[in-house]
Amino acid sequence: MILGLSGGVDSSVTAMLLHRAIGKNLTCVFVDNGLLRLNEAQQVMEMFGDHFGLNIVHVEGEQRFLDALAGESDPEAKRKIIGRVFRGSVRRRSAEAGRRQMAGAGYHLP
């Protein structure tokens, strides 16, 4: 199972619950969007990979996100763009790994 992991509360809780339920059958995909706090990507990778033992893949997506957000000033539009690019990044990584199933992401839709 593939899970998009942002490092936020919702996806973190989802990752931990799925990890408890299915263990190593879960692969988390953490997409670095370039909008995180200093060292936050490294902290997410260390916490979930090293500390909690989750199978986690780090995807560098900064340029993809910044290109998609260029020129947009509306907060709601930005939120939708970030969500779309995040999901696309996770799907691409899943396809590269030969996996077509995506468990989802731990967030709610408006």
C-alpha cells in the first residue's frame, strides 16, 4: 500500500495507524514541496524512517510545486494546486515503483 505523507497531523496519524495494521506492506511517500520549515524534511524522514521504522521514500518536488504556484495569489487556489501536485507526485512515485495502488493521504477534502 502506498500512502502520501506530508508530515502534518492527519497524514502522520494515518501512517502510524496503517503501519500498525499492515507493517512493512505500507510504503509512505514524503514529497518535499520546498515550502517547509528549515530542516523539516530531514526531521520527517528521521522521525518516520529511523525512529518509527516506517518504509518511507523521499521525493524532491520543490521545483514542481514552485512552478505550479508561480503567479497565483489566491489562498484557496494555492491550496488546491498544492494538493493536486502532491497527489501527482505520489502517483508518479507509485508508478515508478511498479505499484498502482494508493492508499490515499491523511487529509480531508473541503
